[in-house]
Amino acid sequence: MKVPYQPKTLRQIASVHGTPTYVYFEEIIRDRCRKLKDKVSLLPHKLLYAMKANYNPAILKIICEEGIGIDAVSIGELELAKRVGFAPEDVLYSANSITDEEMHTAASYGSLFNIGELYRLARFGEAFPGTDVCIRLNPKVGAGHHEYVVTAGEKSKFGIPMEYLPEALEIAAKHRLKIIGIHQHIGSGILDIADLWSAVEVLLEAAPNFPDLTFINFGGGLGIPYRIGEASFDYDGFQQVLIPRIKEWSEVLPQQLAFWFEPGRYFVAEAGTLLTEVTMLKQNGIGSRTFAGTNSGQNHLIRPMFYNAYHEIFNLSNPTGILYNYDVTGNICESGDRFAKDRPIQEIRVNDILAILDAGAYGYAMSSLYNLRPFPEEVLVRKTGEVEVVRKRVSPTSLIDQLLSETTD
């Protein structure tokens, strides 16, 4: 069983700030940023953070201080990146299925567009002829922890398929667009460097088709081990095998290129823990499974319900308790609202505090107000040990006040 990072601190936070609460550790975020920078240090490189993983402004400021840019996928993300201090040249705009209106608004931010559809490339060229652009290619190689997060291959909506590369080049030439970057992103939660290399190789082979190329963006999707015993992404192999291969390829290309990577999960997932309180225990008959209900739910962490994703659960209130099997459920009116099914956890009592681990990526960012239950609070544990509230809890009354102010005269 995984032990949470700083369990004593987590217990204190639950006591002082209540639950449900997301807790993030600055030390882990900075550590992941620096480790990945070290792994790619042999290459001319640029690292971007996929903001969709976690857009809390305090976290973004840490990542900005570490010299990492932003992969943005909406106008909202562009605006937030600007306000927290990212320079336009350190932001790549990679939205899909955008309107003309969004395209023009996004262009006003001055960041480079990354375009993955022939139609949008043509519309961009008509609107902004002679400008720089990056194009997203579909290398027909997909990977990820769930079919919903595989973002390349024949079944994916993302990227320009490689067989349509001549059409993309024709559009660019027609509108005097300079394709300075090519990009791919094959999925999320990748643990095998062979999967990544197979897509990387496709882009390297395509590079000579682009005379104005200055960088190749290999995307992100680097996974973390959510389960005990699960292998983590082979970062040593990434550094010792994949990076030298890229470097070797780069030496035969006609121009000097930079190589970009844009992980989201890797920087923040292990830095986050969701704290929730047990509100009930029940069985549906003698010998049946035991349900441990909590004051959180799929509205705060949808990954288990949506992706059948695994998150380790640790009983902070009874860390040495005997292991029993539980279904840990939420307070949302859905049968699928559960964090764990038939999971061995230290004996749970009502009012115990559970720590749901590795929840820093795609946790709060995918949360909702379903059932009109407010969002959890978010706190950041600084390297100094100081605990800082980085998003306040909103009461149900305040939530409804806001709703009514937005929907009534």
C-alpha cells in the first residue's frame, strides 16, 4: 500500500481546513520539473506544461518560475497563462475544433498556433497569410491508459494524418505560411518508451519536408505509477536510449532544431492528494460488501468513474489498521460514484479521513457542480512547510447566490 507524502501534514490540514480538500506539495512539483529538465538536457529543448491537467494559478506560478512554458487548449487557458506571467512566446495554442471567432481572439495573444486540421489550417492561412505556424500530425500510433485518452491513430479526431501531409504543405505554400514546428501527441499515461519512440520516429522522418522548421514537439502523456508495483515510465531509458536517438537523428537533419515536450500529469499528479471524510458504513446483507461513503464524489474526482482509473486510498486516521475490503463511494446520486471497488484498506470507521493519492492531475480540473455540491478547497504546502489556501471553499448558500445572480434579473 502506498503511504501518502507527509501524512502528519495531511492530518493537520484535514483538522484545520476540513474536507473535502485537495492538497498540493510545492516540493514535489519543483522536483518533477527539475528532473525532466535534467533528462532532456543533452538536447536543445523546451518544456511546456499541459495546463489542462491542473490550472490552479499557484501551481502555474511555480511552473513558470521553473522556466517551463504552457500548452494551452482554450481562450481561457491563454488568458490565465498571460495573467500569471507566461510570455506569449512560451505558450503554444493547441485547441481543436475552434471557430473563426476563437481563432481571431487567440491570435490577439501573440502565441504560436498548433493546428491539427486541414480546414483550420486553410482558414488560418486566409486570415493570417505569411505567418509562422505549427501543425499537429497524426502519426497513426496511439497509446494511453484508457481508450478515451488515446489521441492518435485511425480512431482519433486529433492531428493531420500523415498521408495528408502533401495537402498541408500545399495549403501552407498557398498562404505563405511558415511551418516552423511539427507536433504529435499520442495519448496520456504512457509508460512504455517504445510506444513513444514509434511516434517520435515518424516525426523525425517527416522533418525534412519542412524547410522552415525550427522545432519538433513530441507531445507529452508521460505516465506515473498509480498502483503499488506498477512500473513507472522509464525515465532512465528515456534519457539513455531515446534522447541519444533523437540527438543522432538531429545531426543528419539539414537545420538545427529544438525538441519540445509537453507533459501535464508528470509535473503535478503525484503532488496532489484529495482528503475526504467517511460519513457512513453499510452492508446490503450479511456477508455482502461493505460500503464506505464519503463527503466527496465523482464531482471532485471523476477519473475512477470515467476511466476506471485507479487511485490508492490510505486511511490517515487508522494507518496501522487491519486491512478489510471496501467499496469507497461518494455522495453523488449515481451508482458509478465510487473511488474504489472491493479494495483492501486499513479498517475504516465513520469520521475517518481518507487520502486519495496521486490526484494532482485531472482532479480538480475535471470537477463539476453536479448535484449542486460545491467544489473542494485547495491548499498548497510550501517548501517551508507553510500551508496556503490557494482556492477557498464555497458554501452551498454562496453557490446558489452566484447561480441566481447569473440567471435572474
